[in-house]
Amino acid sequence: MDNWTTLTSRVEENKAVEVSNILTKLRKTAYETNSTIVLIHHLRKGLAYATHEADELRGSNAIVNEADIVYLLEKNNLSGDRLLRTIKNRINDDSLNIRLSFNIDEDGTLRIIYRGELEKTEFDTRTIEVARAIKEFLTLKKVANRKDIFQALKGYPETTIKRGIDYLIVMGVVERVSRGVYRLVDTLNQFIKE
């Protein structure tokens, strides 16, 4: 059902009781018909206080609480790939954490290509968001020490910033010049522009 707000246009998505009533009926229908119902919903935009991926989903917490499985699909702006991750699964211990790319063929057909399992550093959306901000900062600053990076991204927890730096190093985007000093990795494109 794509998407939640279209399906529930008369329901206030932030009111837990209203949302829960609809989800209870959908769950009952799924059990009675031995089927799976997939609801598609959107994320909040730029929520500064979100500490977990589930906090980024729009609407009442009942949407996540009532679901048996919750997946998050997002674009990794560093690589252009889509990351599909399990953020809740109460049915079993299997988690789907994969990298995909979406391509449109010449005939207009959408082709979804499996790119492999996600590495642990790719699981955290905040890490990716912070990594993007660090990359932008280093693009302007060229070389920066850890203190400068922390100051530039002071709205984020230090542990998330550290994970963002580590993520960029693993992805080959940033290199450690010396202890606590970082810069973007030199690329051929950089020399062509100069």
C-alpha cells in the first residue's frame, strides 16, 4: 500500500490511537487471509534529535510498534546506491541489510541490481549523514584536524562524528594525514579541474 498518508488521509498520522486502530484491522486481515501487507511511508526531513532510525519515520510510534518487520530504504549520497536495512524484525533473527542500485534501461524498465551485503559501518543513517557533512566541510577546508571537524558539526554527538570519519576512511574518501588530521583523498578529477 503506497503510501501510508494516501491510505489514511482522514487519520491524523501523529495520533497513536487512530493509527493503531487502522493497523490492528490490517494485521487481522493479513492473519485471516494468510497474506503480507506492505505499507510504504516516508521519513521526517532533517530531524535533529533522532537517535535511532525508527525515530526518523513520520507519524506516531504506533506505526513502528505495530509492524512485525520494518525496513528502511535510503539513498547513500556518497556512492549513489540504495541501502535497504532492517530496523525491526520480531518474526525471526534474519535481517536484510543490502546495497542496491536502481538503473533505468533504454526501454524505460527499472532494473534493481543487488550490490552485496552492507558493511557494519553502513548501518547507521546518522553516520552516513555526518559523513556527507564531513566530506562537504573537507571540500572547503582541504585539511582539518579532529577538533575543527567536531566544531563544524557540533550539533552531532562526538561518537557519531568519529563513526563518520571512520566510514569515510573505509570508503576511501578521506585519508588520515597524521594523528587527528584528515583530508579528502586526491582523485584524478581533482587534478583535471585545477
